[in-house]
Amino acid sequence: MRAVVASIPGDYPGISLADEFLPVNTTDERGIVEAARNIDAKAVITTGTDVALRSLGATVDALGLVGPTHVMAVRATNKADMKQAFEEGGVRSAKHVKAASESDALNAWKSLHPHANSHPLMVKCPDRSGSRGISIATSPDKVLGAFHDAVDASLCGYAVIEDYIEGHEVGLDGYVNADGQVSFLAYHDKIVRSNGLTDVPVGHRMDADFIQYCRTETDLAEQAQRTATAVGMRRCFFNMDVILDVENRAWVIEAGVRAGATCIPEVIGAYYGFDYYEAMIDSALGQEPTFPAEPVCGASEGRLLLSDSEAIAQCAAIEDMLRSVKDQYEVSIEASVDYAAGERLPAFENGTSRIGQIVCSGPDSHTVATAIGSAQKKLEAEYIGA
């Protein structure tokens, strides 16, 4: 088996790991299909990003491979199309309006809450991930500003404006089999950080109490299946963002036909004791993946490393630092950084501002959170020089 990476040229880790590199932009659907056909590809895969999904779907269709089709990819990479599919499929989701002009944006303010003088709305760029072009608006003036920010960040030239659902945001990842049934479902809690416009996911965690609550006190599983059916998912992994309201009802915010990012595969793998990435590859190769039924630890958690301001990466004794934390708290912990010493680190803006990550698993959520917090402080102090 050979691994071939397609990407624009750049300092991307996957390029050096590949058996062959093809300098093709992953948004170039025809180019990716042609490249896959030329090498007689037996599988195509991406994860953690929406950028390549339409090209991936086109390749699945053209070569008869396993994975999300182009129709699935289109529905999952444009929030307007996605919300329409949710409505038609009976998915509980916030009311929304598609806005292509300032008048559309102001009309959305009036139509979504016609009898309220003040109410928050979410204004979103429909076709970008990583929380780009997303903000909360609480007045007509702010709706207009948020509308322009969303359109400026978009590729499509319009925005989606939707009702703000009050509650606690959680995440779902899993797999839909050939019959369209969700055959694996992982519940994870989100760790978020505000960028001044919206809350940005910067980590995820799993533990037995949270998962039991999700299974028994909410309708998350039902809404996940409704969402998978509405999008038309078959033989693909998925990621869903969901709000649980005060009545524990699940409101689906959005869904992707690929696994989530921000340490999600690592957190799921650590909790259940298997390689989630390997399961994705098995599926892409046409093998129905198998999933563990029981966890191997009490809790797992992953967090992004972030910098409050621009900085220069320093040399960091990562292994020594992790060893001391592991010995002190008796946990399993791993970390990686994305920049070499001397390179410039970006200031935190959104999910693309990551400079590394830490993943930890152990006996319970308190121990894991304490251990990963200690490791994060030490690593940021050494690596960022904070």
C-alpha cells in the first residue's frame, strides 16, 4: 500500500510522510479526480477539514470508491444547503434565513423574532470551517456588521442568519454504515474560548458520567440519526455540533461528513483504546470498521496549544516535561507542536490558530483535567515563552 498526498506546496507535515506528493489544490475537483484516476487510487480520505470534501466526493463518485459522495459533501459544506436538508429531514435545528444583501440581513432580524426588541442571532459564513466568519449579533446595527464579516469570509457571497439557541454545546462523532444507520456514536464535551465574536472550540473531553447523561437524559442519538438520514450519509464518518437546551433537547447546529478536528480522533481513541484514524482508513479501503463497546479509561481530554499574541517558538523539552506530569498524576499524556524553534507563532483568532496539542487519559475527569492543565502551562511557558 502506498500513501499519496495531494496538496498545494507548503510546509505541511503530511507531505514529508507520503510515499508520493502531488501538487494539486484540494479544492480543484477535476484536478483531484484526474490525479486519483492517474494513480489508480483505491481509497481517498481527508479528516478534520471541509476544504477538500467536494473534491473527495467527486473522486468517490468518479472512481466508485467508498466515502462521502459529492451530494453529501455539498450538503455538508454549505450551511444554507445543510439547513434546508435539516428542515426537510425533520432535524431539530434553529430557524434560519439566507441573506445576500443588507436588506435581507435586516429582514432576518425582523422575521426571526418579530415581537422582540432585542434578541441574539447567529450570523455565519456558510462555506468556511474553523469558526471563521461567525459571530453573534444583538442589534440591527450589529447584524449588518456581522453580515459583512460573514460575506467577506465566504466563497459564496452570502450569509446564513439563524436564531440563537441558548444552552450547552456538545459534540458528536461517529460512523454511518452502508444501510444509513449510525453504528458508532461518540459523545464529547467541548472546551471553548471566546475570540470576541463567538466561542471557538479549543478542546474536547469524554468521561463516563457525561456519556451516561447524553445517552439517558437527551435525544442526541435520535437527532444524530435524523441528521445522518437528512444529509444522506452512507459509509462515512461524521462530526456534529449540537446545543442541549434547558430541557435537554438536542438542537443540531451543523454536521460534517468527516471526523472532527481539535483533538477529537485522539480523544475518542484514548477513551476507547483504539486508533480512530485507522478505522477511517479501513472504511475508505472498503472494509466495514469495527468499534469497541467499552472504554479503557475513566476519562480523556485533548486541548489545543494557543498563543495570546504573536510570538517566536522556543526550544521545549517536551518529553521531559510530559514525563514529570505523567509520573505525578499517573496518566497517559502526549503532546505535539506545529512549529519549529525560531518560527513565528500566530496569535489566537480561531480554530486555525493552533500551534500544537496535548491529549491525556486517566482514571477520572478531575485527574485528567488537572494533569493536562499542568502540562499546558509548562509547555506554553517553555515553547511560547508566555
